[in-house]
Amino acid sequence: DDSETIRFTRGAEVNLNVRVRCKTVNNTSLSEAEISTISSNLVALSESWDLGQTIFNYTLAQTVGSSVTVGRFSRLIVETKEKSQPDSSYTTNDYVAASNVLPDLLSSDVVYQLEVV
């Protein structure tokens, strides 16, 4: 028999939440334009994610930081969790997707927590 059987299993898509915790240099809120740019850039980044890929927290933070004027943040923390998990699951650890999981992010799943003093 010269035939070979190849089995294919479609990966599972897992939606992520991203929480951006930040403090701005002048203690002002982010503008709607800044929030829109950050969210759009994070979603654009997510479109490059592959099945089973590790999502590095540094890459997420770098994307957020580069979406606004240099020096805008005096503090920036970017956290992730699977959307189905409770808010207590947010972490700054890298997100490690299982080999059959495709991480996904929608702009509505990016939340902001500003620290204003």
C-alpha cells in the first residue's frame, strides 16, 4: 500500500483580554485617539500570531509604548488572560498557547486602567 494517511485537527481559537495599566507623565487620561491607536496596534499585532505561539509580554508592552508619544508613560504594565478566565487571572507572564491553540484579540477586549494621582 503506497498511501499515507494524514490526519488534520483544526486548532481552537482562544480569545485573550489585555489590560493596560498606566500612569501618564502629566497625570492626564489617555485621549480617545491614543486608546484607539493602542487597541488597533495590539489587534494588528495579534493578526500575526500563529497556532501554538508564545505571546511575549515585552512585545505587547512595546506595542503599547510605541503607540503614543515617547515619554507619555511614567509607568506601564501590560497584562493578559484568557477571556473566559476571571479578572484575578490577569498576569504579566508571557502567554504560552498550547500547540493546538490560536490566540486571538479583539479591540473590545483591550481594557485600560489609568493611575492618576
